[in-house]
Amino acid sequence: MRRIIENLVAGIIEKLQSDALLPAGELPEYKVERPRDESHGDFSTNAALVLSRFAKMKPRDLAEKMLAALPSEQKEVDSWEVAGPGFINFRITPQRIRQLIPDILEANSDYGRSTIGNGQRILVEFVSANPTGPMHVGHGRGAVMGDAIATILQVTGHAVEREYYINDAGTQIGVLGWSVMLRYRELFGYEISMPDGSYPAQYVIDIAQSLKDKDGERWLEITTDLSAAPPLEVVNFAMERIMGWIRHDLEKINIHFDNWFSERTLHAKGKIDETIEQLTKKDLIYEGVLEPPKGKLLDDWEARPQLLFKATQFGDSVDRALKKSDNSATYFAADIAYHFDKAERGFDLLIDVWGADHGGYVKRVQAALTALTGKKKLLDVELVQMVNLVRGGEPVKMSKRDGTFVTLAEVVDEVGSDAVRFLFLTRSGGAALDFDLELAVSKSNDNPVFYVQYAHARINAVYRQLAEKGLEAGLGDGSGDLSGLTQDSELSLIRLLGAYPEMLEGAALNREPHRVPYYLIDLASAFHTYYNSTRILDDDVVLMAARLSLISAVRQVLANGLGLLGVSAPEKM
RNA sequence: GCGCUCGUAGCUCAAUCGGAUAGAGCAACGGCCUUCUAAGCCGUAGGUUGCAGGUUCGAUUCCUGCCGAGCGCGCCA
């Protein structure tokens, strides 16, 4: 719908250019947007404000000239005027606005889709929780966020793949293996002590128990020398168990990945050495000694020569280590190799969704990727702030160490997938989130999930009522005469429906899924207002059909928006 | 000390890549159910957008400096 006005304004500017009122060639960008205030029309442009300098005119004068260049015969635009400091406001004809209803009903579940992505190939990597324990709520937020970003990009015409990076190599995995081994011994009555940094929680005992059930005493003879690597078979057993939980938990909140990428395959294929070699060829690797970190006390710090990547050449604050003292690869080295692998798979853009605690890590990965590919903005990292779990205002303690943490699965069991998904998304990712378990199940206006779903259910209730009255079910398919929709509440409701595709474009462009739930809350609110003020099942059949068409379109957009968030749109509540 | 993310109504949060008079919900107060779902609607009240400068037609938004919060800061992931 915005296109109508965009084309109009573009036409005007072209005309002014040919009339030499504006200089030819490239001009600065102006905008056509929906004003916040409906009294400012359906669309507004700041073109005169932006271009006034080039026309050597005052903004308002230029705006007048622009309107003079507008053919007075307009089919879809009702009125236009100069307002404020030099905005031009346009109003779309009611007929054109009403036309949105059949448009939406015809497009059906495709309404809102666009092709602005031009098929751009994007890989969205998210969750990637370590297979050392069940997912907690923080992972859940990242999961829902990543999934929503992916979906929004899909419906705006991008070719998206979802990927989970499994950190199945490295020291943490070894620690997990030993944690299980110790608990396993304990099950046979041996005295054990869990060393610092191990995983003592109940789930480790559960895994140990299944290991015992499966293999009996088979692993008892294995040394408990913690400095050695734990048996690979035990490690794999534990890890597969945990990954099973993770997949199951993701399933519960309706998240599905296209790819599960194993870190081990990087090691196995020599990808890490290969990547270091690439960097060496570009003369970006050297042996050096780093300064001790400032402001953080490291009691075991000692100056030591390391294999370093020249990250400072690409905007990072210090050069970064690629090898540990035992000459094995750092996590960073593996991560570079992983991201390089993504790049080699031919994606136009890589999006990573990380927890905010990894924020300090962004620059170095981007630096390495730029070094390897020559592309500057290949990797976009979206940081998701932490989740504070709250129950009735009281914080719920979470710690992976003492085993009292609350898992995502527990929360989903308690409040349901819809509430988790919607509430995790109804906040910009940059802001920390207090997730209140009581509020999530409360049936109040404070809980937007129910509010939006209720609007959808209410519309269905009207249709059920229609059937009970024995009236034709086909009423409200948008085909009838809609000219009876003249109330302000009706026209602004339709306008809001018309804004849906634009909202989605904005959400995609800025990677801000939270715009979707906020929009849906607005739409639900506008509908509830309308519903309370106006009777749908009017005695006038033509008018009733028109109103049914309207709310049917509202229902469609609510369903589309909720669907995109992975939240159900119930017919009855 | 440095970096990142933030700071908006009493509380939880919005504000369209710089737009016009900064908006919702909750909490407070007052109204609306013999009619399609009251899990709803309407109204009242609530603000120096942390502070101070700067950029310009215009700043919650961009820049600089302070204040405050969270996260991070060799060989963990």
C-alpha cells in the first residue's frame, strides 16, 4: 500500500527535476512512512524537508511546489496537504482501503509475504547450547529469538537455513565424561569427590544410572586419573543423552533445525589447521606474548609465547590466541574454522544469535572472517540479553553448578509453549527480560498472549453464532459490497491490517522479532475496541456481510502473525 | 582501566534505519454485561526520555563527556 504513495512522490520529484526546480542526478534519501498520528493522514513524506536545501527553497515552499506538480486527478488518493515544518500528508480513498479486505482474504496465509529478500541466502545459527547439560531458560530465549528471526526472513523472501553448532569437542566434554564416570562409581558404593568445575547435578547421576543399567560394571576398572581423557564411549553416551534432551526440548517449543553441525567434524577434516594455514599465507599469524589482561586478576598468569592472530588489524582490541599451551586448538580457532566453513558454503549472510555474555567475542570472529573472506559484513551477531526467572516477583535462583537451575523444559511444562514463545519475543533482544512464571499463566491483560489469542477466538465465536442462526457460512468472504464500512473504527482497523506487510519488512530488516507481537497486541486491541462498539451480526445483511469480511481479515492477519511466532491461534478459549 | 548492551510514567516495556503533540499494559480512581466470549471495552490521572553539551529545519534516536546498571576482558566454551 505504501507503494502507491512512494510511486506518487517519486513521480513528483522526477517532474521537478525535469523542470529544473531540483538538480538532476542523485538526491538524498527521503522517506514515505505512516505517521504515528492518524490525523496526519495515511502516509507522509519528509521529501520536502530533506530536499529543501537542494531546491534552495524553504521546506514548506518546496512542498507547495511538489503538490502543484501532482496531477489533480487521483484514483487512489483522496487528499494531500502540507503540514508542520514541510511534511506532505496523503490520504488514501476509503474505497482503496476497503479493497484491502478482499486482498487479504484472497492472499490468505500468504498475506504479509514479500520478496524484498530477493532470495538472499542466509544461515541463521542459534541455540548451539553445549551438550553438557539440559537447556536453561536463557537458551530458550535465544532459541525462540533465532527461530523467529529465521521465520521473518523467510516470509520476506530470504532463503534461510537454521543451524545448530554442537560443541562436541573440547575440555568441557571431557569434564562431562569424568563427571559421569565419578557418579557411576558412586552408584557402586565407592567414595567420590566431585572436583571443582565438574558437573555434579542430578542429571549427571541419571546418566550414570543409565550407563550402569546398560553396561553394568564394565567401566569400573577404568582409572580415575582425571588428567587422562575419559573413555570416548562414555563421553558419547552422555553427550547423546543430553543432545536427546535438547532436541526434545526444542521440539516442545516447536523449533526445528535444518542442520546440526558437529565441531568434531572440523577437527576430523583438518579444517582448523587449514584455516590457520590460510591466515598464515595472508601473513596474519605470528608467535607472540600478550599483555596480562587489565582489571581482572589472574593468579596463574605468566608471560608465554603463543600462536596469535592479528585481530587488531581488523578492529579488535588485542590479538587472539589460536593454540593452547598443549598445542591443541583454542575454541576460537575452531570457531573461525566453523564460520569459514559457513562462508564457503556460499551464504550471502551469516546471522548468529548469541547470549550477551559472549558479546566480547563478536569482534574477533568478525575480524577473522573478514580476514579470510575479504567480506566486511558477512557475519551479523545478534546478542540476546539474559533472562531472570521470577515467580510472583521473587527471583528464582539459577546455577548450573549447584544443580538448582530451572530448565527450559520445566518452564514449558509449567506455562506452555505459547506463553514461552510469545513472552520471550515481546521484548527487544537488547533488553534483559524478567520472565514471571505466575504472569505467564495469568489470564489478565498483563499477559499479552491471552489477549491476542482471545481476539482470534472471539472472531471465531462470532462465526459460530452465525452458524447457530442458520445463516449462510459464506458471508464474509470479502466478495460482497463493503461500502457500508464507514466508521472510523472500521477504517482504522483496515489501515492497521494494511500495515502488516510493512511491519514485517521492518522486523526483517532490523532483525527485530519483537515488532511482531507488539503489532499483534495493537491489532487485537483495535479489534476488541471495534467489537465492543459495533455489532457484527446486524439485521442489515449486506452490512453484516461487510463486517464479517472485515473481522475475517483481522482473523487472518492474527493467525498469520501468531503462526510466524510459532504461537497457536485457538478457535475457542 | 578497556569493550559491549542498556537507562523512557510508581512497575514492566514500546516508539517505524533523525520526524510532527513520546505511547501501551499493570497498579490507582470512575463507568459499561436481558444482545455476537467481560480472558473484553470506555474514561481520569500519571513524563525535564539518567545529567551536561554538540550536530540540524527537527534528537528518546546520531556524536562527545560525565553518572548509574548488567555482561565480558590470555591457554574456558
